[in-house]
Amino acid sequence: MSGFILISLIILVFVVIYQIAKASEYAAVLRGEKKINGQVNRAIALLLLAMFPLGLWGLWECHVYFKDMMLPVAACKTGVAYDQMFNVTTIVTGIVFLLTQAVLFWFCFKYQSNEKRSSFFFAHSNKLELIWTTIPAIAMAILVAIGLKNWYTVTSDAPQEATVIEIVGKQFNWLIRYPGKDNIMGKRDFRKINDANNVLGLDWADPRNADDIIAQNGEMHVVVGKPVKLIIGSRDVIHDVGLPHFRMKMDAVPGITTTLWFIPTITSDSMKLITKNPNFVYEIACDQLCGKGHYAMRGTIIVETQAQYDKWMASQPSYYATANPAPAAPAEEKSAPAADTTKAISMK
């Protein structure tokens, strides 16, 4: 009902504006077009001058209203760099916005057309074009260079000591694999994919697959302060690994392997205290529309200490053992009870 009322009010406002415009036209005919145009221009100029501070006030109120919906502090080192880049971009573009809009609104008021002054047009100015092309181009080049530097950092080779984790998108959940004690992941073959007992198509002929672990329920465990390398892929359509709390994302494309690496700096327990939310979890979102169940495609990341991570890993069975349970030992046949010969002997 409120939506209907809002639409009705908007339509009513446009009708009123149209009627005012028509009335202005009739008045211009009756009292002289130049005089009426001057009065209309002055009214519009005053309204524009008032709209500028009102618009800034509206922006500030929106910022205050949505402040609680903003992401908490970045939870990795590269995320901090991305936040700094975002802040620099916001400051630079914000200053340009304020200056240009202030000049625009002031000029509309100061140099409004009236009976004594009309607009002056000039078609070309090399000096002006050089200024407003060169300065923005230099500023944009600097911002792009900062962005490329951060991008090359997260997509470069991960440190040797990094924990390697494979994350594969599947409609509509995340499959997460860890290497076992040998610290080497076995081969995969898409032709061997079977939802019943081989969700990633692991090649059981490869002995390195024997100790690999596939985490349940899309839950990824990582160690705070230790580099993590993600090997990203997809089993069906294009997905996107979105890590908003780490300020990272990367497409998961069928048939193509992509990588990211980062160093988590805040444990899940510490972030619960920072956000004052006892139910806080780091989220793995799908940032690419991938089908009707896209909205529910979600995983979680648990950032913990090395001791907690080792304890969790020790409790995880290998996927091979889960997918290929050992056959039960055959039950021993019960021997027939021995015949009671005592009675027969006594009767003789």
C-alpha cells in the first residue's frame, strides 16, 4: 500500500510541474516572454542553490543510516591495502565532486539569464580541453597503478609455506579440498565425477589422493598469520569466490584454474568481539549469478590458531576412506551343537 501511495505522489508531482509549465507559457504570452523567462530563471536558480546543501545533507544522512551495514575492518593484510586504495579513491573523487558541483550550482545562480544578460557560447578551447583532459587522466592513471599493484600482489606466486586449499564451485555449494599429510593434492578427472562418492572426480589410481580431505558443509579452516593459497575452479557454470571480509574475489571458471593468496590476521573469535556479534562468521559468497539457487550458495571460513587447526585436521577422515569404506568382515558361521552322547551311553 505504501508503494502505491509513493508512486501516486510521484505522478502527482509531475502533473503539478506540467501544469505550472503550461501556466508559465500562458503568462509569458500575456505579460511578455522575456520578463516571465527572467522570473522563471531566477526561481530555478534559487531552487538549485538550495538543493546543493540539501543534497549534501541527504548524502550524510544516508551514510549515517547505513553505517551499521558496512563491513568491519579488513581481516587480512592485502585487505587493508584495498581499504586504503578505496579511501584514497573516495577522497580524490569526493573533492572533485564537491568542487565541481559547488561551482556548477553557484554559476547557475550567479550567471542566470535575465533581461540584461544572455548566455554566451563558444565552440572550442584548446586550453580548457587540455586542462580537463590531462589532470583527470593523470589522477586516474595513479589510481589504476595502485589498483594493479594490489591485484598483482594477490594473484602472484604464494609463499612456499602457504597452506594450499582447493575450492570448487558447484550448483549450489562450495567443495573445499585439503592435501593430506603428504601436502600434495592428487589428480582430478572430470569424467570420474560422481555425486554419490566422488564429488570432485578424484583419480583413485593416483596414490596422492588417498589422504586428501574434502571439508563438509563448505567450511574452510585457515591459520591466523599463515599465508593461504586458494586454487579456484568450477564443476559446472561460472561462479565467483567472494571473500568480502578479506576484500577479495575471483571468478571460478569451468576448465580454467585461477588462484588467490592472502594472510588472515584476525581470528573468527576475535572478529566476534570486534563486531560485538557472537554469531559472526567469515563468509564465502558466490558473486556471480549462477542459477536459481545462487542466493543460497554460501560457505564459511574459520580463522583459528595453529593448535586449533591441527586438532581439526586430525579429526577429518580422508575422502578416500569416506568414499570407499572397507567391506565388513564376513560373519563367522556358527558350528552345530555337539550331540549329547551321555544319554545314549547310559542306556547301553
